[in-house]
Amino acid sequence: MQKAVAVISDIHSNFEALSAVLEDLRSQEVSGIVCLGDIVGYASGVKACLRTVQEFDCPVVMGNHDEAACLPNPPKDLNDTARIGALFSASRLTDADLSWLKALPRSLEINGALFTHASLENPFSWNYILSPFDALRHFVHQTTHLAFCGHTHSPAMWIASGGSHVIERAGQGEMTIPLGGKVLVNVGSVGQPRDGDNRACYVIYRPDQGSVEFRRVAYDIKRTKKKILRAGLPRFTAQRLSLGR
């Protein structure tokens, strides 16, 4: 019997959102947590978020912002807001912290399900899955029936039932995992949702029931925004939290 597991992603140094998710998890019957990366970046709670995830002692995969914080210069394909967030994160982390992030794998297979941050098409390019065509390119490389990802900050379920036909479903509430074909679940974002709902988002995967539940959790957005501005980070980083965009 496989017990339920919480899957979180894209915390982005938002400690208030992460704390609210952990509080919500206390009321759920889960055996553990899997983190799909982007622990750091954007917001100001870099150290607190990293320490909290490390204390979970749970499976973690690398995200593109985690990687960017470890590089001497953030990648050129990051926008200015993301670059500033990566440099800020790097300035708050110790050499040991950076070594821990550098050692994270790009994907993990656990009990027959695959966990990754972005598309599997090219794990070193951090491709987004935003369309059925993007999902199809990912599914070519997905060797398991079920996989979980983050990266787009928008909860969804992608289903490949055969050939080139891919179905997208918005990630809302409890959803049954189709038995056939391949399925990819985007678990949304804890720290910076972009689907128009500003509440933190995460997923509970219940293998015995063949389902996933998308959970939304309200948190103290005003406090997070004040901390972002106080740290001298871009105003847009704070503003977008209220919009959920």
C-alpha cells in the first residue's frame, strides 16, 4: 500500500506561503513530501525556505532558479527580475548551501512515478510546458505512466492518450488520474502562483485512490510583500503576488 504524498514546487523564497502550506499539511494524512525545485529566487526568505526544505529530509529535484543561484553569473535567458532574485539568493547562501543545491538531481523516480521541475525534453534547457505541443514533446521522454512537474506556476493535468493527441485540464480540486496513456501533473506554485489565484498551491498524490488533489492555501501576502520591498528587491516581485500572475 502506497501512502499519500504531498508534492510542492516553486517556493521562491516565500516563507509565509511555505509556512501556510506546512500548516495545511498537518491536517492531511500524508507520509511525506517531494519538492520539485525552485526553493530560492524572487522573494526575500531565502535562508528560511532552504533550511525548512532541508529539515524535511525529503526527495528534492533542482529547479532553474536553484541552478541560477549557484552560477557565477545568472543565465542570460532570465529576465531582469529573475536575475536580481538569483543574485540576491546567492548573496544569502553559504558555500555549503550552494553545494547542496548543486548536488540536486534534475529528476527522480519514486514508486513508479517521475518527479521533475520542467519538461523532460531537454533537462538542461528548462523548457516550459504551456501547450499541448510542449506536453507532447515532454511525453516522448517520460518513461513512466505518471509524472509531476512545476516551473510554469500554473496547476494543470496533461494527458496523452495515444498518438499526438494531448488533453489539458486545469488543476482544480480532486482529480482522478486516467489509467491509460501518460499523465503529467503540474503542481502549481507555493510561493508565486500565476494562474490568477494568489493562494499558495500544492498537490496531494494518493496512489491507492488513483487521484491527485490540488489544494489552495491563503497566506499573509502583505507581510511577504513588505519583506520583499524592505530587502530592496524589485517592486514587481511584490506586486504580482497579490495578482496571482
